[in-house]
Amino acid sequence: MHDTAFLEHLEFEKRFSSHTLTAYRSDLNQFSTFLADFYELTSVTEVRHTHIRSWMVQLMQNQVQSRSINRKLSCLKTFFKYLQKRGFLDKNPMQKVIAPKMGKRLPTFVHRQKLELMFEEVDFGKDYAGARNRMILELLYGTGMRRSELIGLKIEDIDLQLSKLRVLGKGNKERIIPISTHLQELIHEYLAIRTENFGAEKSASFLLTDKGTSLYPKLVYNIVNRYLSQVTTIEQRSPHVLRHSFATHLSGNGADLNAIKELLGHASLAATQVYTHNSIERLQEVYKQAHPKAEKSELNK
């Protein structure tokens, strides 16, 4: 179904991330299997909008969430657009397909007090692994960078004199992120331990495994999950939760939305607007301070 050439196009020409490529490959395999099993179709030229709608129905019946279905449809939309541009299709079957509506899902974040508790009270240890683990958590929360950006961070990307670092984001887009005095001090201390253990030229990667090699996604996830588990009971304890926490706390303290957008490396403001929400605790605090009835009830206690 031309999927190999399509995925190579996304990887080498569009520069899609490995995570997105893996998801798209899985989605195309699922769709191909569905077409073969239910309609005995083997050629992409035979696909009609009715086949895609039937697949949507099956996914819904299997309790697949709207968000996941929309991602799969996005994959097909990109796939059929690619085929049409290259002359394999006369019409795009996705034109008559309407994606299911998604309810707004607020990003999961960790409360500031919980993160302060982790950084101040949790014992990270004094060896290299402890310093690195703390550095991972501090960087994710202190800069809002993605896990892939953290793993790709090089020593040369960090400028302690100018208090900034450079990350390579989605689509190979560079952005500059300021770093606090606190982060500067931690980075300086970490580099000293890193050099002591692996030498200055062991690797250009800023963060290393215990053996001195570059980090990998699963290790970063396990480290973040382990330490967040000590201070919070939220179900999602991934590196991305610290990115959400970074943006949520900035928004809660009155940071300009456009500034948050630039720091996160979002392509559009729409992706950043989800962080304008307030926690229940913040709403209660505002209510108690501003509403006369709330003030009166407090006085009568």
C-alpha cells in the first residue's frame, strides 16, 4: 500500500520524530489488516470513504478513545494526501470523513508544593547517578523541554555565562531557553561530577547513563516516574508531566501566553492555550478572597 515509501518520506523529508513514525506505522498496519479482513482489499486505489468510516465505527466499538481515533485519521489524511500528490490516487477518500469530536482534556501537572518537596527533601545521593537524576528532573521542570530534547542536549548547547541553553525541537527547529541561577549552579556541579567519572571528552552528550553512554527514552521515563512517585499519587508520572507543570505554573503566575508558547516551542498559540486553566485550589483561593459571601462565612466560623 505504498506505506514504506510514505514512512521514508516522513522520516527523511518531513523529519518526523521516531515516536510519530512508530505510531503512524502501527496505524497503517491496523488499517491494512482491517481492509483485508473485512473487505478483502489489497490495493490502496480501492479504498473509499465508507471503508474508513467503517474502521472508525469498529474502533469506537472497541472502546478506543476519540483522541486516538483522531490521531489514526490524521495519519490516513497525511497518507492519502501523499498518494494523491504522487499520482497514485485521483481522489482523496478522506475528504468525506468527519473526525469524532474530542472533549477538552486538561494537562496533568504536579503541584508546585509537591515538586518543592521532592527537590528539597528527597535524597538523590552524592554519586554520579544521583546528580544526573536530579539534573534530569530539574531541567525538565526548569525549562519545559521535551524528553527527546533532553536526551539530545549537548554540552556545547549550554551557555552558563549568558544563562541560556539551546534545544533542537520538533522539525529540527532550534530555540533558546533561559536558565535560572539555581539551574546554572546545578549544571556547574553536575559537570564537575560528570568529568570526574567519565572525563571531559567522554561524550558530547550532556547527560549520560551510569556507563557513560547517551541516555535513552525508557531510562529517562523510569527515573522521572520513580522520583515523582515519592511525592504524588497522580497516575501520569512521565517526563511530559514536568513539561506540563512548567507551563501551568508559569501561566498561574501570570506569564504571557506568547512567552510560554516560545519557551515550549509550540508552532501555534492554540496548543499553548490549554495552560490558561486554573486548578480547583486556585479557584477556591480567589473565591475566598473576592466573594463577599465567602468572606462572611469565614468570619462567622
